[in-house]
Amino acid sequence: MKTPAPHTPATAARPDMVALFVSDLHLQPSSPSTASLFTGFLAQHALRARQLYLLGDLFEYWAGDDDIDTPFVRSIVDALAAVSASGVALFWIAGNRDFLVGEAFASAAGLTLLPDPCVASIAGRQIVLTHGDAQCTDDVDYQAFRAQVRSPQWQQAFLAQSLEQRKAVIEGLRNGSREAQMGKSMNIMDVNPRAIDELFYQSDAALLIHGHTHRPGKHLHGGNVRLVLPDWDGDSQPPRGGWLGIDASGAIHRFELDGMPTLQVAPTTPG
């Protein structure tokens, strides 16, 4: 893999946090409480940052950019666009659920699509960003499926179908995925340490942020640090979610849903 070129985003006025990172909201009409948590996060916290990075699986599924004008999707798009219009720079890395997001969505939401992985230069740090599913290499069946659906040929044939047909196919894939996961160990569905070490090597970064695994935490890989984002669920008791933020000194903090930082998870000295 060729080393990704460093990405240095534009900034707005000086806020409390230079950048925020979220992933795995799995937004869908059947869970309005999670959507409400997210739009509240955008209005109360994202507006105070310079940049917002969405690291995959913002949506439970994405059937194509021609689905933008359905009421639920439009409400999320409009909320993102309002943050972008305020001067916050929005960036998107696709997840395993919403990898079909395209330029029409990006334009409507006011965000920039980034490759996976991407190296970002933020507050004096070089940070490699990824959704995380590509590093779950022990799950051989999933990696074969991922290679299939990420191919241009499959996507072209899929998007040629009607929106109704695509949603029916996706529902079948989701049901199959749930059944397959029941027979897999959690370790198989987690990232592979060797794949993570290779990502650090290829990116030449000492800090990695990703989602996908729904196992928030901090992990050390030699002298490198891997930070995992939480998933969101407004229907759980108590509601689950949160994000990471990096301040102007380069320190990274973990935030709960109430917006209060729970701990500093990376030191102020950029690594």
C-alpha cells in the first residue's frame, strides 16, 4: 500500500477543540433517539470545533445518493450542512455500512470524502484515520465479501437497480450478516494486531483513530497508540455513545454523551 499523502484541512475560528471524531452511529428511521443524540451533538459540540471527522457507519445502510431526499436522510443531511455552513470543516471516511456514499451526498452535506486510510495533520500530530473493518483480517469470510462489494463492477451493477430493489438486497445482506456474526467469536471480528502494525508502518504515523469494532479503548502498539471510537445507541439503557476530541496543544480527550471529558487519552506532546 502506498503511503497516503498527509491531509491538512482548512480551519474556522478558534474553538474549544480543533477536531472531533465520531463513528458507528448506525442512523436509521427505526431509531429516532440515536438520530436525536447525533443532531444534538452537532448543534451543541460540533459547532464549537474547527473540524469534524465522520469515520464510517454514520448510517446503518446506504443504498445510493438518490436516497438523499427521503425525510429521515434529508434531516441528517441538513443538520450536517448547517454545521458545514457555520465554518466547521467536515470530513468523511466510509464504513462497511455506508461505503456507497458519493459526491452528491458530500455536496449536499457540505463535507469532503477522504480515502481509507487517510493521514491527517491536526494540532501538530500526524494521525492515521480509518474505519477499521479492513484491519479485521482474521474474519476471512467478511474480507472476501468486502472485496466483492467494494469492486467497481459490483457497485455499478448494484446501483443500476431501482432504489426499492437495492434496499431489498441490503435488507437481505443485513439479515445474513447478523446470522453470520452469531457464529463468530468476538476476537475474529476485532482488528488484527499485524494489520494494525502494518498500517502504522505504511502511514508513518504514531497515532491511529478508528471505529467499527464497537470496543472503545486505548491500545499500545510498541511506541504507537491506537484509539477506538464507541458506537452509539440511543435506545440502550443508559444511552451509549461518545467521541474523541483533540485540542490545540495536541492532547486527545474522550467525551461522553453529555459532552464532559472523562479522561485524557493521549498526551499533549505530539507523537
